[in-house]
Amino acid sequence: MKPENLLEIRNLFIEGFYENRWNTIVHDISLDLKRGEVLGLIGESGAGKSTIGLAAMGYTRQGCRLASGSIKLDGMELFDAPEERLRSVRGAKIAYVAQSAAASFNPSHRIIHQYAEGPVRHGIMDYAQAARNAVKIYDRLFLPNPEKIGFRYPHELSGGQLQRAMVAMAMSCEPDIIVFDEPTTALDVTTQIEVLASVKEITEKMNKAALYITHDLAVVAQVAHRIMVLRHGRLVEEGETRRLIKKPKEKYTRDLLSVRTLSEDRSGADKTDVVLEVRDVCATYNGADNVLEDIDLTVRRGRTVALVGESGSGKSTLARVITGLLPATRGTISFLGQPLSPDLKRRDKENLRRLQMIYQMPDTALNPKQRVGTVIGRPLEFYFGIRGKEAEKRIRDLLARIELEPAKYIDRLTTELSGGEKQRICIARALAAQPDFIVCDEVTSALDQLVAEGILSLLQGLQRETSISYLFITHDLATVKAIADKIVIMLEGRIIEQGEKTEVLTPPHHEYTDKLLASVPVMDPDWLDNLLEKRASTYLSN
Amino acid sequence: MLNLIAKSPLSARIGLCIVVFNIVVAIFAPLVAPYPETQVVGDVWEGMSGEFPLGTDHLGRDLLSRLIFGARNTIALAFITTMLSFLSGTALGFVAAVKGGWIDHLFSRIIDIVMAFPTLIFALMILSVLGSSLPILVVTIAVLDSTRVYRLARAVAMDIGVMDFVEVARLRGEGLWWIMRREILPNAMPSLVAEFGLRFCFVFLFIASLSFLGLGLQPPLADWGGMVRENAGAITFGIFVPLIPAAAIAFLTVGVNLIVDWFLHLASGLRN
């Protein structure tokens, strides 16, 4: 007789090795998963979501171990199971879809060969049969041109397509359970829809069970039947999706729910002096095709301009042009009333100091071999010649301003910080130069919601104190609504709409703006179904 | 430093002991060695005895004494050469990677040309024109070796150069020296250290092959590579004399690489 629950985890403890001893990172987690059911695991980074997801396959990351408990997959115990049994189960009975498909595919094999690897190795089918199945699954997951697409290399697919190919690959051995680990986190809102639709297709129509791991409650609300809220490796709250969203019991869950409604207060922000003016700017990477065309943009003192668009629309390229990393081929940029040389090398130190940039990935924007004190101290020394005691005092002040305890952080290596702390250090580094203008390139998209909210309110607070101007590049419209004064929408290297926030956000919109706005998940479990239905009907009527 | 050693794993300690042992022996060679470096003291290829602990070589010199004096020449020479090749190769490689454009092209093509010649022939050419004195030997091998180091350093620096923190430094207006020294070098260290361990050992062998052609260390100076070659004929008579200097090379190589592994482990930041 088959047990009722496909996956049964009981009293699971997982330990991680750091600070020279074993520390418990997952505390006493139990969960059940039935056939056809999707369980959402949600929480900030460090909550242990991925660790639990991997543990469901009897696997732990390096430096971790399963300490005690039981993991039963279809009645088979995986805790302390021999490697051979685990190998026969992984891929065949339970499969894993990683966060970044781009990093998880082997770049030098064709998609379909990677698809066939699992079933052929497990001896379930031969290559030809696997390839035939692949085409069927690609078709079901709405991948364009399913007969041919498998023969492309990973770099020839877009991010959203790759993520769906990854989902298809997880399906290759027809497992009973799929673990989705943040499959849409790295995608922009319009491609996120496609992947979510695929996930729904698989779990509902193919009757598979799934664990869906994410930090975005609005996303998980679309696909999960039940949700477990985790924090610091412990269960905070568990419940049926609709119940949890309507009536959260715990304060932490309510915090997660309320993140997307950041308050705004910008009474004193109507000054008129222009900080940055971009006129008729064009730019190209290869000398022939313009990636930016006729960009006009004005940023005023103490204001925030949000630059919105999907990936590939030229947002980050515009940031590179403004900072001088990619000299514009045509047009002018003026900064504080003075024309600014298009090329970084010809700009003087004073202009470099006044125009700072904060990056999307705090991990790569900080030198892993430097200490916090050096990172923040260098601009002080470089621009103002401040060093020694005076510098240390300033560094401590800056750390206090970004709400990190100076004594605790000043001597840490940048690798010893969490994502949110790293981004705060990046902000402090920019502030140390006392800039007039900061380009923020997707500064919150690599962070989880609560941390991102902290960063946004920090930036807003700093703006009130010092009237810095921001150019805020993002694909997240929730962020835009929260902090922007002015919105600029880009598509394919052009600005298609710009204006004051209320203007842009009130209908009638430009057609693309409409699509963009409609793609942002809202905290409503029926939102995805309604949207897909609406799109299908307009598609048919065309 | 002592603290670091106290926490090091067993393998690193073994490596450290081997290297320190070799260096101490090399420094105090005249005190440790039972016989002078070049004096013929016995018969050809005598076996081990109380008089000659490791036997004698093809001219009847005490093998142990030659091994001890050889450590001096070999280690010092290999170390200086490798250092020199790493300093020049890394510096040029970093400049090429950071500056890019025509500087990168110029450096890389010159290096390509040097690499196009088989190293041994290139070294022969230079040494026969300029004569085989120690400084010229060191510089020649260092130059030839630095081409490989250049390739590695450039590739590693290219990878690091595209990271955002280097871009941040550029946007700040930092000069070439800061970017090379403070942003790139600390992150390139693991790869460079690993390569150092390997190159260090290759240099022994290269000196040995040059000696074989009469252009390396000149007899009667002892070096381990040369000793293997001089006594190679003994193998055909079933005498294991050439294996002893070979074993010394292997011993030191293992020691150096155990330390290198430990460095890599430290640099990677992995725990256990």
C-alpha cells in the first residue's frame, strides 16, 4: 500500500559548520506533501528555505549535515541513506530546479542533451525517446519552437526560456516531486509570468507535488496550496494560502505582507534646480547598432527619478553612459549646469566625486579581500586626503548613518557580511564621497523584501537629510511606486513614456506601460489565473 | 604567523618541516656535509657504507656531501628564478588586463613570439651567445618562465577586472597602481600561489636539462638535476645512485606543494 503522503519530513534538524563548531541552522521542521499539492516555503535569506528544499532530496550543501529527524520519500527513508539509494532517487523521483538556470546549465552542451542525461543515466529510456519526450514537454511549457529549441546552446536562450527549459529538465524522469528554489527571483516581471504559468501547468495538470521556495509572498500565493513561513530555521506559521494571506496569525507574517506598501512623504521635494540633464544621447557597443537612441532625461535636486523597463531595455546601459563607462556617441550630458565629458578618463576628480553609483550585486561590488574600514575609508582618503584618526572617526559616523554598529563592523572582511549589510556598505562608500547624485542600478533586486525595504527607507532618509538626487534603475514596479517622484519607462533603448509618478501610473497608459503594470504580482491567489485568462482571450481575439 | 602555523593542518606542517629542513641544510652545508663539495674521496659508484652514507658518484665524490651542497645551488637558484619570473610576468599580465587595447595586444604578441620557440632552444641560443654565467642563467630562465606566468596572470586579472568593485575603483578615478595592487592582486593570489609551487619545481628540471647540454650550472658545482643526469648511466648497472638526487627533488616538490595547498585552502576561505 502506498502511503498517503509523498514526502514526510519529521523533526528535522540540520547543522552547519561555522565559527569552528556545528551550529543548528534548521530547527525541528516537519512537513507533509501530498500528490498534486504545492507547498510554499517562504522567508528571508538565511531562513533555511533552500536547506530544507535540498534536505528533501537527502542532500546538504558542503559544510552542512543532517543532524537528526526523518525524511521519508514515498515511504523510503532518506535520512542517513546510502549514497547509492539517494542516487537512484534523485532526478528520478524528486528533482530540483535551481534559482539561476543560466548558472546551472553547462554552457557547452545543447539543452536537449542535458535534458536527456537524467533519463538515460537512470536507465529509464534511451536518448531518442528522451528527445521525443523533451519536445512534448517544451511544448507544454510554452517554449517557442519546441522541435528546434532543444538543439540550441544555453546562451542562445533568454533568461525566462532557460528557466523553463530547466523546469522541463526536472520533468525528464517524470519525478513525483519537484523542488523549485526561487525559480523566478532573477527574472523580470514579464518573464516571471511565463515561468509561473509553467509551474502551474506542471503541478495542476500533471498532478505532481512541489515544494516552492521563494522570498516573495505575492509569487508564492499564485502557485501554492499551503504556505510555511520560516525564519532563522524555525517555523513561524503554516497554513492554507488564502487563510494565511487574509488572516496571518504571527506579526512576522504580517510584516512580510505589508512590505509592498512603503509609505511616502515628500513634501519638501519640489525644488527646481537641475542636477543632471541628458539630451539626445545615443550609444552603441559595436559601433553600428544603437542600444540607446535619443534619450532625454532631467533629474532635479533632492528628487528620485525611476528608470523602468524589462531586462535588455537599455536601463543599465544608460547608467554606463551617464557614469562615462560607455562614452555616448551623440548628445550631451550636463551635470550641475556644466557639460560633462562623455569619457570617464577625461572627467576631473571633482565631477567623479559628485556622481556616485551603487550596484545591483553587492557581492561583486565589494572587494572580497578588503575590510569595511578600507572600503569606506578609501574615498575619504582619495577625494579629501583624510586618513588616520580623522578618517576612522568619519568611517564610524558613516557606519552609524547606515545603521550598522561601527565597533562591530569596521574590521570585518566584506565577505563576512550578509547581502543587506553589503548593500549598506556600498551606500556608505558612495556617501563618503559626499555626492550630489547617485545612480542606483537595481540596488534592491538581489535582496529579500524586508531587507530591500530597509535599504529603500535608508536611501529615502538620506535624501531628506542631504537632498541627494537618485536615478533609480529597477524592474520592480512596487519599488517605483514606493520611492519615485518621476518615472521614465524604457523599451528597446528608447524612452516611451515619462512624467510625474501620478501621471504615469494613472490611466490611460502607453500600451507597454499597461503590460508592465499588469505583470506585477499582487497579493491575491487568483491573480495569475485571471491574468493568463485575460491574455489568452486577447490573444485569441487578435 | 606562529598562530597561523599552530592552527595549520598536519599536511601543511609536514610540508613546512620538509622545506625548513632543506633550507637549514642548504645554509649550513659546509658544517653538515662530511666531505667537501668537489673532492674525489673514494672509488666510482661505491655502495653505502659507514664512510660514505649514500655511496659515491661517477667520479668517486661523496654523494651525501654533493646532495647537501646541491641543495644550496638548486633551491637558491630555483627560488630566485621563480620569484623573478613571477614579479615580471604578473606585473605585465596585470597591466595588459587592466589597460587592455593596444597595450594588451603589444604585450601579448611579444609573449606569443617568445613562446613560439621551444624554451630549451631559446635558452640555448641566449646562453651560447651571452655565455653561461649564473646571473644570465637566472635571467634567461626567468624570462622564459614569465611568459607562462604572464598568460595566467592576464587571464586571472581579466576575470577579476570585470567585477563591479574594479569598476567602482575606476569610477572613483583610481590609478593603475591602486587597481593592480589593491583590487586585483589580493584576489588573484590563490591562482598565482598555486602556479608558483608548480613553476618552482619545473625550474629544477629545466636547469638539469640545461646542465645536460653543458649550459646550466657548470661542473664541478653540484645541483640535483645535474646529479641525476651525471649518474644516469649507473641505472643500467643496477646501481640506484641517480635515484637519490631524484628523490630529493621529489621530496622538496611534495613539501612545497603541501604548503601551497594549505595557502590555497586559506585563501579560498573554505572551512574544513
